[in-house]
Amino acid sequence: MRRYPALASLLLGAAAACGFAPWQLWPLTLVCLAAWIWLVHDAGTLRQALWRGWAFGVGHFTINDNWFQHAFDFQDKMPPVLGYIAPLALALYLAVYPAMAAGLAWRVARGRAVDAPFLLAFAAAWIATEWLRAVMFTGYAWDPLGVVWVPVQPVAMLTKLIGTYALSGLTILTAGALLLIPRRRRALGLLAIVALLGAQALSYRTTAPSRSPGTPLLRVVQPNIGNDLRNEDAGERALATLIRASRHPAGAPRLVLWPEGLLRDFLEDGYPDWIYRDRPSSWTRARIAAALAPRDMLMTSGDTLTFDANGDVTSAANSVLAIDPDKRIVGRYDKAHLVPYGEYLPMPGLLRMLGLAKLVPGDMDFTPGPGPRTLGIPGFGAIGVQVCYEIIFSGQVTEPGRRPRMIFNPSNDAWFGKWGSPQFLAQARMRAIEEGLPVVRATPTGVSAVIAADGAVIATIPHDTAGAVEVPLPPAAAPTLFARVGNWMALLVGLLLAGAAIALRRRDR
């Protein structure tokens, strides 16, 4: 590795990505991180350390975000071959953040042996740079390092206290501790290994909660209609499929949950007649309401529009609408954290001139909503909503001061192929643990799931499978420490690690 350290860093980053879903080889991630940390420490100059950090990031993010290519297969404004370039292009930018962490840690080492101050500083720097990745340029928080612990639930449960970004820093610290095994401080490394093995042995799954009288039911519908089957004529088939899968004899009240991206019809009243194309919104809502029992409610994704006085469309939103059995809309949420190049085109004047377009059909960009909101759904109480991509942003998924009893996460995972959807599910599980709230995902092609407040998957519909699951609404846990404090915990943990690194380094002097 010393002969070609940049190439070794690149390959280690690529292999480390296999610790995430769908493979979940988290021990491999730890070993790769340990080897990369050693390479960073071994760098002769700051420039070499930065280069090795950047190479690691390029390999890591290219493999981890390979699902990004799949989105280019379902649009006709750009050649699909760009999809094979896009993950690498994105990785060239994202790799800046591991490079910064590597550079900061190397400055602490500066010729010393791999020791506790170096590892503590590396962990603190990783927390800071991973948080920056989640907020800079609207943020790209996909797969923070702490998500590798989803299969090891006792470790993942630490996010209840400190959140995902701080857990990522502790992951760097754990991997670095492996380097201490052959040195004097073997006990620390051995302790890390024993703790990881014990955590794996203690991992567990929560069974579905028993139904008590009066507990409302959740019915999640997955029609298995991919993007390749969607066109103007497919809207009726999609609506009919969703309605058919939602019918059920009257009984306990049900909250029926539909995925994102399938409805072609507009559901709100008051639009100009030409918008409806001979399918009035009241007619569509009446068909939906006919599938509901008297105490049921339904939540679905759908586009909403705003018009000026002349009847011209001024803005569009990616919304979630709640519909009751009397075909009334009783709640609306507008997606706030939009996907760059998917739901809007940054710098549109320049990029359109270069022939680039957003991946979602339609010429109009979506307008962002005001942020996380809790909807009061009659008969079901406070329901939080996060549409698709929004669920990956740690500490940004609930409305301040209005804690919901669950979070509904409709998503169009058909864009993301076989890698992206299980990674989405893993990140939704982390949000459930952090907030102490059930999270329910409804997607057109999978993976749809009901996730308990401890992150366990209660019910699921596999990828590329049509079906529906109906389970009792899982209970919410008491607000976690992270739910109360948010990512201030990441700052606190980062400062403690950095402070410990400085204190130990001064003591060594």
C-alpha cells in the first residue's frame, strides 16, 4: 500500500462502501477504514494526506451512489449514458469532505506514531465534515458512515442519544482502535473488537406488536409499477391498481398509505378546467373515497399547483394530501427539501444552455414547502410527513414543538434500482431510532416497510413485488435525547473528542 497509497486509498474507499445496504458487510468497512487511517497517518506532507483522503472518498462515493445511474434511464432529455458518468462526477465533489477530515487529523499527528490523540482528532474531524456534507449547497446527507450499524441494532441505538453524525465519528474511532492492537495499548483495540462482537451477538429483531382493541391499522400499498411503465396512458391503470389494493371490509379504522409519483390526476378543486382534462378532481377523489370504510383515512402523494389571476400556473409543489371517506381533503404537506437536478434545476439559465435538464418529467421546477410539518389526521392524531429524500436528513424530520405519533415517508424508489432502495430503508430506520418514532415507507416498487420506534422492521414488501401490508400502528417511544437536542449532540461529541485529543497531546509534550 505504501508504494501506491492513492490507489490503495481509492480501492479501500470502494470496498468500505460494501458495509452499507444491500451487502451490509460492516466488518469489512471497519478494516478498510483502519487501513485508510494508517495511510493518512503515513503521509509525508499535508498535501499527500489530503490526496489520500480525496482518493478514498472518490472510491467510496462512486460505489455507494452507483444507484444514481438508474435515474437516467427514465427520461428522454439527456442521454442515458450520462448516468454512468454522474456517480463519478458526484463523487469527485463529495470526496472533498473525507479529504478535509484526513488533512485535519494529519496535522494533529505530524510525525508521531498512531496514537489516541490522532484517532480522537480524526473522529472529531469526521463528524464536522460529514455534517458539512449534509448542509452545504442544500446538502447531500446520503449514507453517513454511522448507517453501517443498522444491522447491529444495539450499536445503532446509540443514535437515540447522539445522532447519526456523532455515531459516524465513533465509527472512525473504533476502526482506528484496530491499529493499536499490535502496539502497547492493545487493550483498547481488543476492547473495541470484543464490544463489536458482543453487539453483533446481542442484535435482535422486534416482532409485530399485538393488536389491542381500538388500535388503528396502517395499510401500506405497493403496486409494483416502475418508471418504465409510466406514461400519460398509465395513470388510470395506476389509480385503479392502488384503489383495488386499498379496499377492505369495515372494521378498525385504517390509515391507508400510497406511494409517491403514481397519481396523474390532480386532487385539489379550484383549478382551471383545462388542467383536469375531463377528469374533475371531485370525480377522482370520489373513486378513492369509495375504497375507504367510514372511519378510514388515506394519505397519498400528488402534485399541486398555484395560479395567478389570469389562470396561468405560477408554481407547483410535490405534496402529500389526506383524504377522508367523504372525499374531502383534510390535510396537505408540501415537500420542503427538494432534490437538485431531480425536482429543480440549479442555475437553470446556464445548465439548460448546456443541454442539461432535471430528471423528473415536466418543464416547471417544484417550489419548496416551509419545512417539516405535522398534520392532524382525524381519528389518527398527529402524523408527520417527509417525502422521499427528506428522510435522510438527520435532525430535520419533525416540526419543532409538534411531535407526531409517526412519520409517513412516501417515496418513488423506482428511480434508485436495487442498491438505492435498501439504502433508503436503512436511513429511514436510523431516523426512527433517533426520534423514537415509527416511520412508514410507501414506495411504488419497494422496499415499502413499517418501521418501529426502535428501528426494527415490523412489516415489509420486498423490492419488485406487488402487495400490501396491514398492521397495527406501532407505538411511539418517549422523546429521545436526540429528539430534544438534535444535532447539537454531534457538536458536543465532536468538541469532546477534539478536546480530549488536545489534552492528551499536551500531556505527551
